[in-house]
Amino acid sequence: MPIETIKKLNVEALDYNKIISKIDMLFKTKLFLLIFLFINLNLFSQNKEDKYIDQNGFRKINIVSKKDTISFLTTNADKKIIKPTILFLQGSLAKPLIFHDSTGASVTAFPFEIDEYLKKFNFIIIARHGIPIVGSYETDTEGYLDINGKVPIEFVKNDNLKYRTAQAKAVLNYLYKQKWVQKDSIFVIGHSEGYRVAAKLSENNRKIAKLVCMSANPFNRIAEYVLKSRIESLSTPSDSLLQKEIEQDIESFKNIPKNIELYKNDFETYNRMSYNNVLSFESMLKFKNPILITYGTEDIGSLNNDLLPFLLREKKLTMFVYPDLDHNYNKKEIDKNGKELESSYHWDSVFKDVQNWLLKKV
């Protein structure tokens, strides 16, 4: 082969290597920039979360295991001060724990004001799995959606009674070991879906000093549907269709399989079954300490709580029933002309009654 041809081939090979080297360098540079951007976005997000957690007087604690990370917020600021502790279990929606608006102001998911009680209690609230702790007041108050406009799959997978109870139990066990928690005064309050979680958590649980279940049916969700249909039938000229609905609901309860774990990969079916194959009052029967039930008479699904004095005859049971208040302790207001006004909000007065009961020797 002529020398000139060999030189030409060597030059072409050298140029090719240079091109590959440049491409490789460009790729690495872009990759570095992407990683750098990702880290900085995470740091920004973390700093933003920390800002709002601190702004609302909380600190975040993570319980890390091989299979899960459970995050919760606590108002405890001084680990040397021992106080009674309230674990509040919220309802069903996929909501963050803190909401901020465009001005930088923020509020917590507690439905009642806690500031005036901070000297008496530590307050604990658990983050829903797969849902960020901090969300936007404008977009997330009805439930958080991801960038695709969907509820995060990690939330959907774990939106069942078994997981929520295990999550609450892990937090309860953690609290019981803390020096800043008064061990004989750990109180669990559950509202709406949290009622069911609190009841299930209480089974044979001696770490809970008092149990408060608010605004849900003492049986299960299906029993709520049956009660609502029956009440509706009283004002319906022909209630045959409602009777069929009731019969179908009862049949769906009877057909829940004994082993619902067979459906664990069908998340929606499993989640629904998890809340319906357990009767909350049966869980309460296994709890040895005082129980408080609260609900409003305008919350139709909660009216079966009237039966609890019969079902829990031997228990230390207290009932706070609020006439004219709904599921979230709102009251419809009407002026003298019969025009409907904005509903009045009574969560704070209800919680005042609750905290008085918690501190009272029963």
C-alpha cells in the first residue's frame, strides 16, 4: 500500500477518534448538567418543604425501615419537656399536610387550631404515603395530583386499612419510646376514615390511653350506604329501587372473601374490601381504656353511632353528639328571610370539648 494512502487512513482514523472523544465529552457534560440540575431541584424542593414545616412550628421525623419510610410531623420543639401527646389520624383524601399560597403564607391540615393547646400537648400528624408533605393551597386542597394529573400510584397502592393501621402503629411505637412523650397520656384521635384506622389501631393496644373516633359509621362503609338509602326511602313515595340498592349493598358485604389478600394486586378492590371486611365497633370491643365518640346529627352516615351504647355496654364510653352539625362540624346558617348563608365552622369548639375530655380523669 502506498505511503500516502497509509497516511491518509491514519489521519481519517485520528479525526474519527477526535469526533468520538468530543461526542463522549459532550454527553458527559450534558449528563453532569442534568445531574446537577436534578440535585439542585431536589435541594430547592427540600428547602421549600423545610421552610413551610418550620413556618408552621413543626419538625419532620422519618421512620426508615427496609420496606418503607414513614414521615410525620410533630409540634415538639423541646425534647426535655414531657407532655401528653395527640396522634391525629386524618380522613381519606390524598392531601398534603401543609398548604401554601402564592404569597408564601401557609396552613396545616389540622381542621382545628392547635396553637392554644401547644403547652398542654404534643401534636402528631402522619403524611399520606406517596403524597408530598407540602402542597399548594390553590391546587391541592381537594387532593394532590402528579404532573400527569393523576393520584400517585404509591398512594393508591397503600390507601387501605391494613397499611394505614401499620403506619400509625409504627408511629405510636416510636412515640412510646421518646422521653418527651408522657407514656400514660398518648391519645389517638381519628376523623372520618381516620375513625376506622384509630379503631383498628386500638385493638388490644395498651399504649393508647384514650381513643377518640369522630364522624364515621361504627360498622363499615357499606353500612353507611345502607343507612343513607334507608333514610332516603322514608321520603320516597315508592322505595322499591332503594330497597334493591340496600339488598345489593348487604350482599356485597356478605360476599367479601375471608382472605382479601388474594386481591392485593387489584389496588382499588383490595382497598375497598379492607375498609368493609372490618367492623369498627368490634375493634373497640378489644380496647380496654376510655372511648369518646363524636359526630354531628346532620352527618347521616354517622347516625349509627347511636347504637354504640348498646354494642359497647361494658365499655367506658362517652358520646358527644352535636345537633345541626355535619361531617366536618359545619352548620347551615339561614337568615330571617330563609336565604341560605355561609355555613358556620365549629371544629374548634368540638375540639375544645375533646381536649377537656382527654385531660379529665375518667
